Amino acid sequence: MKLDLKPYRGQHCETTATGTLLRQIGLECSEPMLFGLGEGLSFFFWKTKSMDYPFLGGRIKPDLLTKNIARNLGLRLTVRESSSRERAWRSVKELLDSGKAVGLKLDCYHLEYFSHPIHFAGHYVAIVGYDEESAFLVDTEQQSSEAKTSLRSLSEARAERGSMSSRNLYYVIERGAEVTPLREAIESAIQNNAECYLNPPIKNSSYKGIEKAGREIVAWFDRSQNRKEEFGMSAMLMERAGTGGAIFRNLYRDFLGEAYKLTEREGIGRAYERFRGIARSWSELIALLEKVAEEEDRRDILEASERLKELSEREREAMQLLLAGD
């Protein structure tokens, strides 16, 4: 069986999966709007002893984006996990048989349509059908939007353990008594995102994390044994690994542009203008990291360090404009 549902076309996995589920209940939003309603903007500079080199991420933690979207729009979100592969698949199958598209969180390494698989257990897809051997999925545009993988591989992907993994997580979204008006949802999401961004719980997140990255990136360069691989991979992940470009700043910029047109709030308009420049600067920084990977010139990493410190302050100021609510 396969649901008669047009796949949502997006660049980021969670917005693509959730956008597909929202489409089924008659709600259409652009991908930047979904990212903004999900209060998605953040930053993480993450390094543990088990990691070969730091990870630079530009959004909030997995699982939170969809929860925020549902809360801000007044929708009912049901999330379930199970330690049993069989029980987890039976539950998803029953939902599909009842006509509901289902969101899944899994490790994309096992999906057979990924041409360059890597272990990442925070990947999202929507499942819209199945037969005796295969599952029919909606994934990002980079993965051709409509995809198919074997039920065996899907089971492996859902059950994989590791960083950011869940226990066979699946979710569905339903309309509540009344959908929150979009303008109200936008204003609430912007306030919440700005509040969280400006008050990070740890020093390696939000603007403080960007500033920390600026301080530590030179030491990372100096101790690296494989600069081409480490800085090249980091730049690729920031620009092309489902971020929408500029480590999610393009998506948030475009969200603010849409939000300003709908709300006509001057503070949002001013923040939008700031993020137009911020997104360009992130793209320039990513290009500089690619140059670092190719040429390994210490002058370039010193410049990248200063640019990160500047971006930290610029993002803090832009989010303060949003928090002010003018």
C-alpha cells in the first residue's frame, strides 16, 4: 500500500518529514517557515574524547524542532518509542493502514538509497507506504524526495544505537481543536527562539558557542593530523548536509523575510536585514574553511577565528532585536 500524498520537497530532513505530515492534514508552509516555527536557530561547537575533531552545528537539538512546530500551531503531536523492533514496526504499519503518514527518526547509514552513507542517527524521514519487501519514504531533495528501502534496512536504521539515536522513534501529527493563526504562531516562535538563543544553558551553544569556536579553531588547526579531511568535511556539513546553506542561516533569513511581510513588525524587518548579511558572512566563512582544507595556510585559520568572533556578536545583536518585539 502507498498513500496518495504528494511529498514535501525540502533540504533539511526534519522539516521535510514534518512538512509531509502537515501537508496530509491540510497545512502548507514553506521550509523556512517551518524552520522558524520550530524555533530552529542555534549553534553548537561540540567535541568529546571519542570524536576525532569538533562538530559545528547550526540548529537546535534533534526532536525539538517538530515539537515546537506542533506547539506553536496548536497541533497534536504523538511521539512513541519502543525497544522492540517488531512492536515498533507493527505500530507504524497500523498507522499507515489507517491512512496516516508517519514520521521516523533513524540512522541514515542503513538506508539503501544513500550513495555516500555515514552514521547519523538524528535523520528524519516520512514513511508513506510499504509492500512485502520495501518501505516507501519521503526524504530530502538531495535524496530525490521519494525513496525506497528494504524493510530489513529500515529496521536496522530505526534500531541503530549511538549519538542522537532513539529507540525506534515514530510520530504522527493531527489537528487540534483550532489551528493557531499564523501571525500569532510566528510571533511566539520568534520570541521563544530569541530567548533561548540569548540565554544558552552551556557555553558551547548559541552565540557563546560561536565565540568559543572562534577561540578554539586555531588550536584545532595546530593539532590536526589531517586538515584536508577535517576542515573539508566540516565545511561540507555546514553548507550542504541538509542545512539549506550557510549552516541554517539561509533558512532563518528567509523565515524572517516571510515573517516581516506577514506581521509588518519593524523589529523583525531590521533583524531580517541583519540576517541577510549574517548568512552571506557564514557562506564566506565556510568557503574560507574549504581554503584551509586545501592550502593549510595558518593565516586563513586566523582569519576564520576572527570572523567567528564577529559573527557571534552580530547574531547576538540580531536576536536582541527580535527579543525586543518592536
